[in-house]
Amino acid sequence: MKAKLNFTTPVTVYSPSIAGEDVALTYPRLVELNYSGKHNGTLLAIGETLEVPFYKVFRSTDGGESWNYISQVKEQFDPELVSNWQPHIYELPCALGDMPAGTLLVSGCTRDKRVQEVTKMCVWKSCDIGETWEEISVVDVGGPIDHGMYEPFLICDDDGTLVCFYSDETEVDDVHGQRLIFKTSKDGINWSEKKYVLAPEERKLRPGMITVAKTDGGKYIAAYEMVAMPGHPVYIKISDSLTDWGDPADFGILVKSVDGKILSSTPCCEWVPYGDKGAIIVTGWRNVDGTSKTGSDLFISLDMGETWEAVDNPLPYTFPAKHRYGYSPALLTSSDKKTVYYMNSVPWEGNTEDLVRGKYVFTKLTLE
């Protein structure tokens, strides 16, 4: 069985007014409000916008047809640090501590400007639909680049526990190059000891960039890259529990299509009801084997990861990309589960040899 992927006309979310490699747009992330009363259906987007030392937040009230820049998320505990790396945005589905359902959370990697001293996993909250933000906690603290921590992802367990997944390289000198770990919290302020999703026995292997999706059947799907393997291939793990991913030495399932294509780098995964078992959709930065004219294919599995089909990317870009177009894209299943929202960075139409910049674009995917 093959799935046909349809998509809407892409819409520009944001493009910086300046050009250059230092303003590359990466790590876009999306949330649709489902627990915010009259604001339900509103879409919010955030991303890594390196031209400024903070995160920019964008909002759409018309289903993604138009977007407005509404606010900034800044480092508040230590204003000398920079907060513009690897954000994630999430809406609480239930009360957590003193935060009611509908509270928006942003997590991100805060660091000194040259990443020579510290990296932190920080969390901010918004109680006014993203208009203002307050820093509320530090999940964990790491060292400088190559000994730090990166790429957080927030999601609540069925019992309301908040889980923060991230990449941890603090044990590089003692045990492993990098591990995928998580911490849990009952209030968004205090965090547990870290536990492991993936910790390969071979030190040079560096799993990273984890994202997690939930199925209607209560299973969880984690997608991540294996950086030190040739081509940085993408793998997934499937679990019945958000906080138990089995043997941390188990690599999981390789995302490889039936015609031999392998997805590479910076993955994002989602699940949508379709057919008997639903559809897992995974996107990344490029293909390892099997060329793509669209930067990276989208990989779809209709049998929970046993087989995969690669389809053209509806938001195409060139690879290799000097300005990291397509780096760490976003997928998000809509609240009615009929659509998957997709956001990525692509080249700006006005680019010339001397003036190069990118833009965030948004589309809606459906399967038939």
C-alpha cells in the first residue's frame, strides 16, 4: 500500500531582512492551541534565528494562511547568556504545578556567546498566548561545546508529568560521546535525575536531536540521528512508555525506504491516523543513499516502522546548503488529526550570488 501525499500552497512565516551565514534559519517548531478556550486553533511557531540573541515567536490565527511576529523569549536568569539555540514550544494539556492547562512552554539551549563556558537547558512559560514570557527553571547545566547539552523536546506523559528530552555530551570524557536522555517534572520547576533513551556502548557514536510523537494507541515514537555513523542515518524507537525506552544500547529501527534510500540528520517525526496502523512521517535534512532533488525526501511508514516509502519534499531546497536550508524541520499533527503541519527553511526567492538568505515556510500535509 502506498500513500499519496498532498500539500497546500506554502506560506512564508518569516524571512530576516539581512543576509549571510550568521542568520541561517533552523530548528523551526510549531504548536496548535488545544487547551486555551477561545484561542483554540491558534498556531504558534518559534525557531533558531541567529541574527538576534533571543527566540522569535510567530502566531497565526487563520490556520497558517498568515503569520505575525509577536514576542521574544530571552534569557532572564543570567542576561549575559544567549538564548537563540534549538528551541521547542509546547502547550500544557493539563495543570502542572501552579500552571493551568493551556500554559505555553518554551525550552531551549542557553549559552555564552562563544560556547566556551556553559550550556543550559532552560524553560520559559507564557500565560497570555505567547505575548510575554517568564523563565521558570533550568532543567540541566552542561559545559562548553563538545561537553554540553542541546536540542530539548517537551511532552507530557499520560499522568501529567512533564518530560524533557535532550542530547547530553557532558559524559564524553568518561563514558560516551553523546547520549539521549530525559528528565521529568511534576511542576516545571524541579527536575528528576536524568535517565537514558539511547547510550551506545561505542563511545564515538553520537545520537542526537530527539523528537517524540504519540499514537492513538498509546505508543510513543522517538526519532534521532546517529551522527558518527556514515551519513548520519536516522533511527526510530517505539515504546509503550514515554519514560521507558528499553535497552539504551539498542539503536532502534533504521529509516530506510524499500528502494534503498536512507534518511539523514536532524529528524522530526509525527504520527497520524491512516489505514490500519496509522502513518509515521519522518523528515530530516538530506538522504544518505538515493539522491533527492528536494533536499530531503519525507519518509512514511504505514506498518509502524517495518517498511518505509520515500516521497518528494513539498518544501524543496538544495543540498548541500551553505545556509543550512532544511536543517531540523518541524512536523505537527493537527488537533483533528486530519492534517500534519510542516515548517522548514528554504532559500529566499531574491537570492543572488552576493545576497543570500533564507525563509521559514509552512504547509499542510494530508495522506490519501
